Amino acid sequence: MRVPIILRNLEEMLANDLCEITASQVETYEDYKDIVETEDNVAAEVLDYWDIKNLLGEIGYTICELQKSGKLVLTDNVEPETGAGCRLTTRECEKLGGKPVGSFHTHPVGGNTPSIADIECSLKKELFFCIGGYDGDDHRVTCYTPWPRIRERGIMYNPLSNNPYYPRPSVPPDGKINFWREEPAPTAQDLLEDGVYKYWSDEPEEQEAFRKMLEEGEIPDEAWENYESAGENDSLDIYTPEKLKVVEAERKEFLKRDFDVMEVECR
């Protein structure tokens, strides 16, 4: 019964914040329909790094439970860019004397059901996760709590579908947005966990100075000198609002086999 209690607290303490963030960060179909590649718009451009950062970039927060008061707060706001809503740190939560219990991130276009990456990330380290998006009708925040079965077994893939988890939607997409998916750069915590500071210098003092910078969440400029980003061309299926409502309803019904699904009431 622990997680439902937390979610009831979340609705009481954070609902307004989550809904406001979603409304300010998530586009509607009218905002991006001109860049959707369709039969009538076959020359739609491939969005570059800055375009996708502005249009498709996700905003993410750790949801932290403070140990003394039991209060839930949002910490560690990051912009993990496309497809990386769970690349969040827990440093600020720990500094506040709390523990991370979940996360919240936005899906800028195309609903608020979780991606495969969202699910796999949550199974590893979260009690629950919440996603803000647009369901074809309105902005919406939904929270997902994985059942013990899926935590133990992982995602059960569907080999008969063109998607490795969700069944094929009953309606076809109306088009797609083409973009360059650039892998997010490592964070200071990533470098700290990888022990990069050990190879930074032969001098123990310089290694220790680098380690302390990483602990403080900073990466020295010199660390980027030999950094090369990686990525690939990708596309995102796009549905008109009426079809998106159908797809989202089907996906959420399917998710109920593995998750408790709770819609947050936006006041």
C-alpha cells in the first residue's frame, strides 16, 4: 500500500506544479503540424540539434520525499533532450535530507504514455514515474506504478508487433517528424560514477580536484576537448488530435496489465 499513499500525497502536493509545467512545455498539434511529413508535405525538413532541443526537448525532475516531513518536492530540473526523460540526478534530493521516489518529465508531442526507455529506467530505480503531455484533447499528467511482476521479469516484448512492447495501434499515423537524435552528453554524475577523474592526470592532487568538481556538479572546460557526440537519424510518428486520443486510450488500457495508471487531476 506504500506507493498508492505516495501518489495520493503527490496529487495533493504537486498536482498544480506538474500541470503548470506540462502546459508551459508541451505543444499541441496546431503548433507543429507544419513540420510533419505527410503525403501532402513530403519535403518536410529533418530537424537539426537546436530545432529538436527547442521543439522535442524534454524537461525532467526528480520527485523527492523529505525524510522528516514526508513532503514531496520536485528537485534536479534538467533538460535531457529527446528520449531521455529519466536521465536525472538525485544529488539535490539527498542534500535536502530526502530520498528519490519517482520522477516527472514531459513528452513535448504525441501523448504521455511511456516509451520503452522510460519503462526500463523506472524499473531499475523508481517507485513510480509521471509524464506530462497532450492527449489530443488537453494537457494531461499521468503517473505509472510498475507492478511487482514486471519489476521481476522486465518488459515482455511482443514479437508479433512492429513495436517491441505496445500492440500496433488501431489507427495509422498521419505522418512523421524527422530529426537527428543526438545522444545526451554525459553529466557530472555520469563522469563521477565512471571514475573518469582517475585518468585525468597522473598527479593525485589534480585527480582529487577533478573529483571534487564533479561532486559539485561541474565539468571543467578541458574535459570537453576530445569529446565527440554521437547520434542517428530518427523519426517520430504523429497523429492528428482525434487519432491521438484513440492511440493514447489503447496504450493506457494495455499498460494496465503491468502498471497502476493514475490520472492526475489538474485544477
